Amino acid sequence: MKHRIGFNRLGRMPRHRKALLRNMVTSFLRHERITTTKAKALEVRRVAEKMITRGKVDSVHNRRTVARYIYDDAVTAKLFVELGPRFTSRPGGYTRILKLGQRRGDAAEMVILELVERTVKEKPKKEKKAKKEEAAK
């Protein structure tokens, strides 16, 4: 019987699973979007949503609680300065999962895990005319 199974073990030892989730949550909060398998995305989402909820209230206790899980100081600061205030009016559901299809090698279902209110940084477009003029000279 599978009663009271609280999380997906992802086929890993506890130390490996904990390190994997820490790294993935850190990357997710840094880039606001990651591509991974569906099973990993569901586990990362559980932790990331709790971190964002903590980030909504900037207190010493919340910062220390988050710093126990996320070792990167820049990501911790981003969580409390950018992400927390961005989601103050939202009572939960900060992430979305978009299906990509199956991975070619092992047919694992691949997904994109991203923040709902994601800010897209656009790169300045270089014009082709400027390149052609430089090449002509």
C-alpha cells in the first residue's frame, strides 16, 4: 500500500535528492524558467512556491529560513527584493508547467517550469544594415 507517501524520491539517495532539489530551486529562482522532467518539476514547484511565499515578507526569520535551503546569497536577495514583492497580491500558484513532449533518449516527459508573472528581458536587436556597412568598409 502507498499510504502517506509525502514526496517523490526521484530514484535517488536522500543526500543526492536534497542537493538536486537545492540546485534546481536555486536555478529556477535565478532564471525564472527551467526545462526539466515532469517528476522533477513537480517537486521543485513544491519547494519554490514555499520559498516565494517566504519572500513576500522580508524578515530576519524568513531570510534565515530561506538561506538554509538556498546557498546563493544573490538568489536569496533576489527572492526578497524582486520576486516576493512581485507576488504580494497573489495568494499562491506562482508557477506554471508547460508540457514539451517526450525526451528522445528515454521518452521521459519534458516540461518547462516558469513563474506566472515572469519578466522577459529583451535583447537589443542589431540591425543588418549596420553589419553590411561594416563589412563593406
